[in-house]
Amino acid sequence: MTLRVGLFGGTFDPVHFGHLRAAEELAIHLKLTEILFIPAALHPHKMINGPIDFKHRLAMLKLAISDRPGFSVTDIEASLPKPSYTVNTVAALKKTIKGDLIFLVGYDSFRHIQKWTHYRELLALTPTAVFRRPGTAGGLTALQTVLVKALEETPVWDDKLGAFQLKNSQPIHYYEGCQLSISSTDLRARLAAGDSVRYLLPEKVRAYLVRRSLYSPQQLRS
Ligand code: ATP
């Protein structure tokens, strides 16, 4: 059987059920055999007031997916040149993973694709699946407008494939279904205020961050 591997990048500061449920739904929708979570070592767009230490975000991700066969985590961005641009990460993974890769990204990030370093090369490397995060803008027409601006061509929607076909890029899938309106920003604010985050993220992750007082006022960097 050919592996179909979804690449789910993000800051995961911290990982929560919104990320995990989105991954689960995308795995089903795109018939993925595996999802590889890729915590950003240093997010090029988030260098001011940066995320907590990579080792903690990596450890929390490992705990979060430990009981889900087919989900795994890579620390590849720790060893790649900084800042870690997605195009470099995907290119490096493409060399090592045997199987079909699909890059997974929320529309809230993808709509700024033109600001990403070497985005054309990134979109030509693997198919992409853009998904809508609850409570945020999105929709097929909005995605089409982003693609027209970024790639200077009119994408053609292929209903059978569930994706836009383009000359200058691999297919761009679109998925609307994510329902859990949870955000890392909100979780960090709750933790800083000493509020409960129970049932918003896996209990093992909650225990990990509470035990170490991560995101408590003394630990926050801004
Ligand atoms: P925040 O959660 O604070 O907005 P973020 O969006 O930067 O932070 P990341 O950890 O970088 O969070 O997110 C990784 C990916 O997961 C992004 O593509 C984002 O769109 C998606 N995502 C985050 N939260 C959800 C959610 N609740 N439902 C669906 N997708 C989500």
C-alpha cells in the first residue's frame, strides 16, 4: 500500500484538541495513512515574543498523539538552518519519506502565502490541503482569490479530486469541516490568568504543562 502522509506544521504552543481534531478529520477526508506533526523550531513570522522552548512543544505533541496509530512527530526543524522556512522542511522530508506527501495548512495561515519564503517552490513540491479553522474567514471563493494573486493564474476546481488544479503548482485541496474553536493564544491567556484549561487539550499535555508551570506569568516572555 502506498503511504499517504499529511504534513501538519505549526507552532503548537501548546497543542490542543483543535489541532488534533483537524488532523483526524483531514486524515479521513484525504484518506491519509499517516500524519506527521512538525513543530516549528523558530517560526519566521513569530520571532518577536517567540513560543516556549522547542523541547517542551515537541514533548507535548508526543504526549498528545501517543495513543493514535499513524500519527507521529518529527523534530526535523531543530536541525535545519534557522529560521526554519516551510519550503526547506518539506523538501528535506520529501527526500526521506517514501510515499505521497500532502502539506496541510489552515486557511488563516495560507491566506498570507505570498509572504512565505519561496512559496511557489513549496506549492510545486507537494499537493497542499487548505482547511478552514472555525470562526475564521475562508471558503472556496476566498481561496481561489488568494491563488489567483499568488500564482497569477486561474485555478480550475476539480470536483472529483476535491482540489484546485493549477499549472504552476501541485493540486490545492480544500476542507471546511473543522468544528473545534480552540486556540493556543486563548489557552496561553487562560494559563497566564490561572484559569482552567481542562478538556481543551489532552489531559497528559495539561499535566505536563501544569507540572512545569509553563505559560504561568513568571514563564511568559512578554
Ligand atoms: P493560535 O492557536 O494561537 O491561533 P496558531 O494558529 O499559530 O496559534 P499553530 O499551532 O501554528 O497555531 O497552528 C497550526 C495549524 O493548526 C494552523 O494551520 C492552524 O490554522 C491550525 N489550527 C489551529 N487551531 C485550530 C483549530 N481550533 N481548528 C482547526 N485548525 C486549527
